[in-house]
Amino acid sequence: MSKYVKELMMDQLRTDLDGSRSLLIVDLKDLDATAENILRRDLRKKSIRLRVLKNTLARRIFAEMGMDGLGRYLEGPSAVAWGGEGIAELAKEISKQVKNLKKPVIKGGAVDGIIVGPDQVEDITKLPSREVLIGQVLGLLLSPAQQAMALIGSPASTLVGQLEALVKRAGEEAVEPAVEAPVEPAGEEAAPSS
């Protein structure tokens, strides 16, 4: 292969990756054309891209991107997968496809430029999605404010409840006729009862 062709291939890989620092290296050997086509179609639906690599050229590109540790996973047939909603979704989808097809193997990858092995990729699949994590963080951020509002509102509602009870009680006393004990005239003593 001429130097010019190699440069074109490297430029194309740089352009395709577009600075993506979260990616997975997979081995697609023993995957027939039909299964690979189905795999690519399913990944495309999730906005995940898959590209077969020439290992020597990929090592150069990853070294330029500051991820030279990926070189150890570039042995034998290799492909790179990137894109999707985030690294958790990427890892989940690739793992799901690996389990369905039983042939591709996840060799390793990078998460925001940090090199991870196949076991760590499996751990990433157990993480919640990006949206769920954002929701959890927002819930944690809003929780103190919600508690403060509940505390602020609580004394006021208690005071309002007590005032309503006083008004109700005062209204009941005004409605009931006052029953008074008979007043005895002064100077008369009550006769002893027999």
C-alpha cells in the first residue's frame, strides 16, 4: 500500500472519529457478511458507527489523540465503535449485540481518553444511561431546596391549621346558647333538701 493511500486512510479515520474520546475496540472475526450487515444496521439505528481498522494506522491515530494505550488491543482483526448517546449506551448496545451474535469480542476501549479493558467495559454496561444520571444529579441538587421549602411551608400550614381550629371553636361557642346556673337572690339561703 502506498504512503499516499495510507495517509488518505488515516485522514478518513481522523475525520470519522472527529475527536471522539469514548470508543470501543471489537473483534469481528468469524462473523459472516449477513450477521455483520445486521450488526451495522442495528448500531446505525442507535447512531453508533463501526469501522474496520488497519491496526498500524489506527495505532498512529490513537497515539495522536493521546490514547496510545489502545495499541495493545489492536492485535488481529479489529474494528472501532463510537457514537451513540454516551459511553454507557455504546457499551450496552455492543454488549447486547455480542450476546446475540455470540461471535464478536470486545477487546477494550477508551472512556473520555482513559483506556479500559474488557472487564471494565462490562462494568460500564451496568451504569445507568446519561439521562438517568442527569436526572439523579438534578434530584440531588434540588433535594435540599425541596426540603427547605417543606420546612418553610410547614410552620405556616401548622399556624393556619391552629387558627382555623380557633375560629371553628369560637364559632361553635357563639352558636351554642349559654346555659347559666340560676342566680339566687341575695340574702336568701337555700333550703336544705330533705
